Amino acid sequence: MSDFVAPEGPSVFKRIIDGEIPSEVLFQDDLCFVIADINPSAPTHLLLIPKQEIPRLVDASEEHKSLLGHMMLVAGDIARKFGIQDAFRLVINNGEGAGQTVFHLHMHIMGNKKFNEADLGN
Ligand code: 5GP
């Protein structure tokens, strides 16, 4: 059982979804959307974000199974679209201790960078 308490108020991604913060949407469908990370850690650094609010991966459950599967396929499509299909990294930070700063589930899609095999960070 987790004692995690999500920070109060809408996350920055929810505010983007609600149109309160302008952001260039690079792709979207009914379930998710993609924006460029505002503080990129790689030359190509995109964020794939579900429209449904789930604070962390660990908060997802059976009902989110098809959404999560869908996002994995979208991640591959986006990698192809941005020409990084042969070398990209997909990262989900779960929890503050792992570097999660926005408590609305998201996948980092990073490419065009030389990855160090030993370093699984971003
Ligand atoms: P986390 O650290 O939670 O895994 O990732 C959150 C990411 O969101 C960070 O890489 C951060 O740079 C990015 N980010 C935070 N605020 C904004 C914003 O307003 N716009 C965009 N495009 N990215 C943001």
C-alpha cells in the first residue's frame, strides 16, 4: 500500500490539456498527445502524455491496460515520425526519488543522442 499523496492542484500537463498553458502539440489522438520537453536532455526529447490523469505508473491498474499498450505503440510511431526509430530511449520516472517532477504519467522519448549503456538515466 502506497502512502503517496499527489501534489494539490492541476499538474502542468493537465493545464496544457485544459488549454491554460499554451503548448505546441506535435501529435494527438483521443487518448494521448506529444509535446517537446521544455528542458530537453537529448536533441530529440518528447513527452508522450495520456489525456487521462494517472499520477504515476504505479497508480495505473487493469482499467488502464489498453491505454498503456496504446501509448507503447504510439511511442514507436512517434520515434519513426521523428527519425529516431533505430536508437531511442523510453523513460518513465515513477516517484520523486526516481526524478518524477510532474505527477501526471508521461513517457520521455529521447533520441539523437549517444546513449551510455551503463546509464539508464536521461
Ligand atoms: P519528470 O521529471 O516528471 O519525469 O518529467 C517532467 C518533464 O516535464 C521534465 O523533463 C520537464 O522538463 C518537462 N516539463 C515541465 N514543465 C513543462 C512545460 O510547461 N512544458 C513542457 N513542454 N515540458 C515541461
